[in-house]
Amino acid sequence: MEIPITQFRRQIFSLVEQAQAGVDVWVTHKGQRLRLVPEKPPASRLSRITPMQIVNSCNDALDDAALLAEMTRSWEADWDRDFGPAPDSASSQTGVEP
């Protein structure tokens, strides 16, 4: 893509984003051509993924009572934070609101 300097001034941010994405951006100023290129080549989407730790249930990791209790406490804390305290199982079965 080749554009004059005045158009480059108006669209500088979108042109810089295009150059970062790998598009050749040429700017013409007083008869000279300038090329806008990123310092490093664009990274792939997969290279930007943050690795996560995963529990493998095939190794009987969830049979560990301490791990299961810790996970349950964490889930309940997340629930309480997002939705408030969970209703008691006895009152929810009878249909009585606390």
C-alpha cells in the first residue's frame, strides 16, 4: 500500500496497526518513498497464549481428598463472591426461602 504523507498524517494509527500486522506501508513525501515496518515480525496468535496448569484426572489426581476439598472451597468462594451465599440444601429442597 502506498499513500501520500497527508493521508498518513490522518490515518497514522490504523496504518501503524496494519504495518504491525505485516502489510507493506509505503509513504510518499517530496518524491521519496519511505517504508513503515515493525522492528520484529508479527507474532502468531499461538505464540501469545499463556500456558495454564491443568489437572489430569486420568492420574487419579481428583481422588486426593485434600485436593478435592481445596477445589471445593475455591469454587464456593468464587460462587459467594459472584452470586452471594449459596442457599442451604435443606431449605432449597423444601422450597422455603430464608
